[in-house]
Amino acid sequence: MAERYSISQQIYFLACLVRWPNLLIIFFTQAMARVYLFDYEHLWSSMISDTTFFLITFSTLFTAAAGYVINDYYDVKIDLINKPSRVIIGKVFSRRFALLLNFFLNLFACGCALLVSFRFFTFVSACIYLMWFYSNHLKRTAFIGNLAISTLTSCVLLVMMLHYQTNHYAAVCFMTPAFFISLIREIVKDMEDIEGDREHGCKTLPILIGEKKTKKILYTLVLLQLLVSSTLFYFLSCRLFYYNLFVPSSITVVVAILIYRARKSIDYKRVSMLCKLIMIAGLLGMLLL
């Protein structure tokens, strides 16, 4: 039974439930892509007057928020072990409220998408289904679940490409490294949550093949990320190549070192936060286009 909290507390916990910092990153990712990838003149004023852009962004934000809610809904028992202080569903909000919130967020997402185009509506609907399937099943499956959520992360730029018909090569150059970093982060999070996942029968990589072998996979992914991002940015822009070399890539090397040294859950949490920092650094690289 959910406990009683003041309205201000409920608003705070609601913002935490939908991961407001992540939603903010999604918004700025799409805003910067709209200006620096899909507008050759790089005018923020053109974005502000672009109604379709806001419909795309609202649809993406509602979809992501709904995904976070349904993910927490299915993970309540695991989270009570891995991070009990951060559990919201069942403590602040009831499970029924979480399902209703998820339904209405998805409904708003589909409504905004339908106003853009039927093709966009179909794509968003597929993402909503994949998010539910991931939370309900794939998340507990080794590597496949990691691939699924990393693909969904890449969709933040992919949804923009569905509408804007220019500079797709540049979008792919940013989208591909983001996919690799997201994949690394998801596997690291599995390392962080291994205790609760094992108790509830999850079959993640660290549980199936052990910590040492999982680390070897992470090292391989780090190397791939460095090679892929360097190659793509070299052909896209020399300035981006050097920026990537000295900022995102440098942080990625630090990530590899921290993974090697990691032994406890808190160590992997630091690595996860650094992976998010790499994504933000990569996003800022759009300013050099």
C-alpha cells in the first residue's frame, strides 16, 4: 500500500519516476539535432517556429517517460534489493497508478505522433511495444535486453531522421557511438544490479558468464566504440575528429580503466554515470558542425 505524502513530495517523486534529468537530455539532444544536424543555417529561431519538431519531441518524451514507469513497475522486487531507497512504486504511488500513468503517457505519445504522420505514429507505437516487451521480458535476458534498450536510445535521433530529409549521414555519425555507449552502460548496470537480478532469476551476462568474462566483453565494446566514433567523425569533420579524440574518447578510456578496477556495486555506478557524461560530451560535439 502506497504511503501518504504531501502534494509537493508527490510531484518530486513523480519527476523522479519519469527520470526528469534523462528527459531533459533527450529534449536537448533533439533540439540540437534540429538546429545543428537538420538545419544548415543553424538557426534556433527556425526550431522555435517548427510545430512539427515539438510534436516529435513531445511524442519522444512521453514515450520515454512511459518506458521508465513501466520498467520500474516490473522491477519493484529487484529494486527493493538493489536500490531500496529509490523505490517509488508501491511506496509513494500504487501499482495501479503506475499502470494508468504509463497508459496515458503512451496515449499522449501516440496522439502527438499521429499529428506528425501515420508513418511516425507506426514507428512510435513499435517503440512503445518494444519498451513494454523489454521491461516485461527482454531485460532479464542476457545481452538481447541490452541490445534492445540501446537501440531504443538510438531512436532519439532516428525519429528525427524519419521527418527531416537532410544530413542523415551526420545523424548516423552521432547515433552510432551513442548506441555503443548505451550498450556499454546497460551491461555495466547489470554488473551493478547483479545481487537483486540473481535472486529473482534474471539471466544477465554477469550472472551467466561471470564478472571477468563480462568485463572482457566491455573492453571489446569500448574498443569498438573508440574505433567507430573516430572513423565516423574523421570523415564527417576534422574538428569533430579532434574533439572526439580529446573529450569523449578520453572519458571512454577512463571508463575502461574504472571497469578494470571495479569490484563493488558503487564502482559500477560511477562507470554508469561516466557513460552518461560521454553521451552529453558527444551531444556537445554538434556545436562544431
